[in-house]
Amino acid sequence: MLIVVCIKEVPDAAYINIDPATGTLIREGVPSIINPFDNHALEESLRLKEKHGFRVAAISMGPTSAGETLRNALAMGVDEVVLLSDPVFSGSDTLATTKVLAEAIKRLAEKEEVAIVICGKQTIDGATAQVGPGIATRLKYSQLTLVDQIQNVDDQAGKVRVRRMLEGRYEIVEATLPALITVVPQINTPREPTVRMQMMAEDAEVTLWDNEVMKLPKESIGVKGSPTRVRKIFSQIMPESEILGDGIYDPEGAAHLLIDTLTEEDILSL
Amino acid sequence: MGVRQSWKKGEPIMAEEDYKGVWVFVEQTDGEPATVSWELLSVGADLARKLDVELCTMVIGDNVEHLCQESFVYGASKVYLIDAPVFHDYRTEPYYRAVRYLIDKYKPEVVLLGSTSLGRDLTGPVATELNTGLTEGCTELDIDENRLLLQTRPAYSGNIMATIVNERARPQISTVRPRAMEVPEKDTSRTGEIVRESMDISEEDIGVKVLEVIDSSKGEAGAIDITAADIIVCAGRGIQSSENFQMIQELADELGGAVACSRAAVEDGLTPVESWVGQSGTTVRPRIYIACGVSGAIQHTAGMRDSDVIIAINYDKQAPIFEVATFGIEGDVLQVVPAITRYVRELRARK
Ligand SMILES: Cc1cc2nc3c(=O)[nH]c(=O)nc-3n(C[C@H](O)[C@H](O)[C@H](O)COP(=O)(O)OP(=O)(O)OC[C@H]3O[C@@H](n4cnc5c(N)ncnc54)[C@H](O)[C@@H]3O)c2cc1C
Ligand SMILES: Cc1cc2nc3c(=O)[nH]c(=O)nc-3n(C[C@H](O)[C@H](O)[C@H](O)COP(=O)(O)OP(=O)(O)OC[C@H]3O[C@@H](n4cnc5c(N)ncnc54)[C@H](O)[C@@H]3O)c2cc1C
């Protein structure tokens, strides 16, 4: 049985800025990292491998540089990696992205039965949290989002039991396999790759599936297959903050000033 | 239906006249509506007025007919109702099939859902099945001169805003963040039309079962719901010990608010809860957010920067939290927080 983990390379959000003159994103000098949530997805897939003897494949759609992120997944212990990269995939919104990812999973499933697909809860760039659900729908897999515990996988009975972390409550849910799971960071603490594994991963092969291999109709992928379009990008301007009083030497005074300001400005009523 | 193959940029939308109306999905748990549903009706009313179309809701659940009248009271003129036991627990499949069925049959041009756990679970499948676009987590919606929905949302951890359009497929589907819009005025005299529909889905068809629900408000678990809170007092690592969490709780209680935490505070075991505010946790938008000993890392501010008024208490003047704060106090949380609580008590006692 195969576990497929989906990982995305993203720009480190801490470095993202907008060119005020052109209103476009400044990409130079912005480091790329693995989407942090996907580290938890990776870790969980490796735990399933260790516990149940499943094989793990990691897939990523993105520029060729994403191959490095996949190599790192190999260093963590993933068995196989596939990079989905082709100029015609670029500009994909969630609908087109899930088309490519779902088709890739189907190809993997032709060789080995897929038990579970694991995604992060969301990314730190697009952050739509819609790629996992889109894949589940396209593949007709059980959809289990926001999972903070995979409690049991019974591949004989074809069942998985998880805990979902929702607003103010948890849900214990049982679903039939195959299932698509999105994970929250509370689920685990990701491991660091060992030096030995890192060295092995350096020489390992990253399989490339471009559209010669995937053969997806052009109108279903990339810009053409994406109904949504970003029309405008702008920065959110935060107003200047006002420092109240001298909290270091007169905390009482500063506290009074704060509450008086809030009540005077009708922000707080007591 | 779906993406138009021959579409070119700037061309008018093919089936514009086939798709009419603004729809809101009414989210509920055990018949209890999520407030965001009514917030959607306020922005929905604005969009419907600009488009000159009807504002409708979808009510799907088990024993949920009372939500039809509530929909009218908050501004809808029509409700599409599907009421059956199979919809008792939210599960992705029966819900997306029901929503899809209604959209296929009645063809609204705009569909709005809350950007909640449930809304985000449901939207992807609906849009995928209908082969249309979605925009997640909007904080602003408007209509342009070509009747297009302008969907504005934060991205890159709230560092930037993006306005997204869907020119070529219908409906245009957006989820909207809770508390981004006001709840509309109630008008109890309003009524409307209920369109009853049914779906042929049986329990046996559904591979997902909810075995148990653990409600944290009953003190059973560490996840608290802070998304509805009007005032939030957030403990960061600056509170230094778990004993000091008590003073955060006291201030929150005094203000009638909820407590929240930064991820570092949770991971250092300073707080009794397991969930945190931020990019990898919960997004909140209270009227007042008081950050106590929180440095203001981008991953934290991504989840709270849209709060109406942000108050930062931190002894480090350079802490980035002051960049998003409305008001700041430079000082020791362990002194400032109890001082605020005392003063609020004092003012209350004087009244
Ligand atoms: C500013 C901005 C705004 C955008 N707004 C929208 C929008 O409103 N609607 C829309 O449809 N698209 C939007 N997009 C495009 C969207 O970001 C891309 O489609 C992206 O490929 C996938 O969406 P996501 O990053 O939101 O992923 P999410 O759905 O947040 O990702 C969830 C999980 O899916 C998996 N995953 C996601 N992408 C990949 C990948 N490429 N390879 C492997 N696994 C992956 C990972 O496990 C990840 O943790 C926007 C992009 C930008 C830059
Ligand atoms: C992928 C990823 C996702 C993340 N997601 C989140 C998220 O969702 N939410 C989140 O919160 N974090 C998140 N983080 C962590 C984030 O980067 C910060 O580490 C975290 O927010 C710091 O929490 P803090 O401000 O409480 O602690 P610190 O950064 O340690 O700040 C403590 C602050 O308290 C001040 N302080 C200390 N003592 C006192 C005192 N006595 N009086 C006054 N001030 C005092 C200090 O000056 C300092 O500014 C994420 C990180 C990563 C890498």
C-alpha cells in the first residue's frame, strides 16, 4: 500500500514585499522553503510507514527548484519522489492544481494501491486550504480535513479513524480508505534528516513528470485551466501605533491611560 | 457549466443571463447557526442590490427549518431547504452533493460561504464538481462595472492583499472570514419563500461516520473557540510561567472576553489550551485584541492583524507587534496586565 504526501515549495512569507512603484511582488532574494505544514504531512506519512510498513511517495508541483524540496523529503525517509513541472502547469489556481496532482496520484495508483494521501492544512503563500479537498473530490476519496491525530489505520478492513480539530471541539471520525487527510501542525513534531540520509538523498533520483508524461489537456491546466485570476495585488497599510504613557516606570498610569482612551473613543464600554 | 474553453481575456461571460442571484450557505451545527452566515447576508444584500438580483440562502441539515425564518429576518427573500436525517452530522460528501444539486438546478451567479472549518471543507468539493473557481478567506467583496465579483483576500501571511476575479465560470464562489462583515439588522416582520428540495442520499452511501464529538466548552479538551469573541486577551511567551496565565484569564474575564495564546506560549506549556492564534492556528478578528508579551512574529500577526483595535503590551520597544498595534504600552506584562484589571474593576465599582 502506498501513502502519497503532497508538498509545495513556497517563498518564505517573512521576506515577501511589494514593489510600491509597480504593485508587483518582489521575488528576488526571497528564499524558498518547504511549506511548513507539509513538514508535518511528511512526518505523519513516515510514521505510517514505520507503523504499518506502507511505502511513501512525495509529489510536488512547481518549478524545477522544487526538486530540492523533494530531495529533502528523501533525506527524511520517503521512498520515492515525483516532481510535476512543466511551463504549461504554471499559473494554475486551485482547480488546475488539483487536476495535475490528482492525475499524478492516479498514475501512482496504477502501480500500487493508494491507502492515504496526506496534505498540509494550507500553504503560507496562497493559503486557500482548498487543494486537499479538490484532490479528494477528483479522486472520490474520503475527505478528512484538519486532522490532529491519525488514531488507527486498518487496511484489511479498509478503514481509518482520525481526530479532527475544529472550532471549540474535536471530532472522532471513521472513514473508508482510500482517504485524503489534511493535517494541522499539532499532529506531530517533524524529524530532522540524518547526515547519512542527506548524503544518500543527494545522489537519489527525482522523477520528473512533465506534460509529455502527464498528457493533460491544456485547457484543464495552468492559466487556461484556471477560472480565477489575480487582478490586483496591494499592501495592507497599518495605521501608526500610539504608545501610551510610560509603562516601564509607571505601569499603573499607562494602564489608566489605555482604559481611559478606549472608553473615551467608544471602543470599550464598562 | 464550467470553464469556457474558447474564452479570451476581456470577452463577456458566456452564460451571464443563465446565472442569477446571490446565495448564502447557512452553516449550522445541531441546528445552531454560525454567526458568519448572517454576516454573509449583509455583504450578500449589498452585492444583490448592485446586481439587481435576489438574495437567497441554502439551509441544509436535519431539523433545520427554523433557520429559514431566521434567514428572512436577516435579509434573504428565498430559502432553498434540504432537511433530512442524513445531514445531521456534517460530512463532506452529502453536503457537497446537496449544494451542488441546488446550484445545478437554480444557477446562482454568486455563492458565499463562511471561511470556517466547515466552509473550507465544503467549498473545494463544490467548486471542483462544478468546475468553477473559488476564492478563499475574503475580507472584502464588491461588484465591478461588468457585474464581476471582486474578491479581496489576504495572502502571504497577510503581508499582501489580492483582488481575485473569476471571469469565465459560474457561479463565482467565495468564502468570507468570520467577523469581516457586520451582522445585519434584524427585521422580524420579514418573510419569504421556502423552496423545499430533497436528495436521494442514504446513510449506506456515505463512507464517513462521525463517531464522537468532544466539545471543549464542556471542559473536555484543549481547543477553545475564540473566533466568535469580541475581545481577546492573548498570552505570549512574555508571560513567562504558567502561573502567570491566571492574570491573562482575569483580565479577559473582567472585560467579558476570551483568552488566546501564541504558538510559543502553547509549546512552552504556559497555557492550558492547545490551540493558538496565527497562520498555523486560528484566524481571529475581534473588536479588541490585547497581545500580552507577544513579539508579533509574522506567523502570529497573520492570524490577528485584521482585528479592529490591537493593543500591544511588551517591554521591548523594537518588538514587531508594535507595527500592527493601534495602541501600545511599553512595559512589563506582569505589572501592566494586573494594573489594567484593577483599574477596570475600580471603574466598574464606581458606577
Ligand atoms: C496572492 C495569491 C492569491 C491566490 N488566490 C487564489 C484563490 O483565491 N483561488 C484559487 O483558486 N487560487 C488562488 N491562488 C492560487 C493558489 O495559490 C495556487 O493554485 C496554488 O497552486 C495552490 O493553492 P494554495 O497555495 O492555496 O494551497 P493550499 O490549498 O493552501 O494547500 C494545501 C496543501 O495542498 C498541498 N499542495 C498545495 N499546492 C501544492 C503543490 N503545488 N504541489 C504539491 N502539493 C501541493 C500541500 O500539501 C498543501 O499543504 C492564489 C495565489 C496567490 C499567489
Ligand atoms: C511555520 C511556522 C508557523 C508558525 N505559526 C505560528 C502561529 O500560527 N501562531 C504563532 O503565534 N506563532 C507561530 N509561529 C511561531 C512564531 O514564529 C513565533 O515564534 C511565535 O509567535 C512567538 O511567540 P511569542 O511572541 O509568544 O514569543 P516570543 O517571540 O518569544 O516573544 C515574547 C515577547 O514577549 C516579550 N516579553 C518577555 N517578557 C516580557 C515581560 N515580562 N513583559 C513584557 N514583554 C515581555 C519579549 O520582548 C518578546 O517580544 C510559527 C512559526 C513557524 C516557523
